[in-house]
Amino acid sequence: MKALLRHTRSTPQKARLVADLIRGRNVNDAMNVLTFTRKKAARTFQKLLKSAVANAEENNNVMDVDDLYVKTVRVDKGITWKRQMPRARGMATTILKRTSHISIELAEK
């Protein structure tokens, strides 16, 4: 019962803050926490958690969703987009737009 999201436009450091909030929690508790968390990555985690629950219902024939809990949440570093920003005297600085790979695994109690 897994769900994986790749190349998310959120830095791994900021996404791990949200991942720590839901790790080990019941699915319903995790959804409530994500609903009231004021971070951009929380909406992404909410969608991914819904996808993992749907995968559990559809593919593994889980009868009761209330028995599911978030077993593991991993946030790995994705590719980094490099952009240039003009600076003084004809120079340019590199802007790093970091991405994340997020995976959620659910299990039954």
C-alpha cells in the first residue's frame, strides 16, 4: 500500500518538516493534521495520502480504512533545476530550484 510522487516542486528540507508531522499516525489523524498545517507541502502530502488510501482500497481489498496508519514517509532529493539571474557588471548568479521525491507507505494495525 504505497504511493509515490516524483519531481515535486518543494525542497526536501521543507517537505521533511511536514513528513515528520504525519509519520506513525492513523490515516484519519494524519489527514486532520495536514488539513490545518499552514505549509505548501501539506497540500501535496494530503493528495498523496488520499492516493495511498485509494490504492489500499482498490488493489489490496482493505475492508476498513480506519485501521490504516502511516508506516513510513520518505522525502528524497530530486533533480535540481538551474536558472540564471542577471547581476551587476554583466555577471549572473545561479538559482537552484530543488525538487523532491515523496513516498508514503501505509500498513494495517
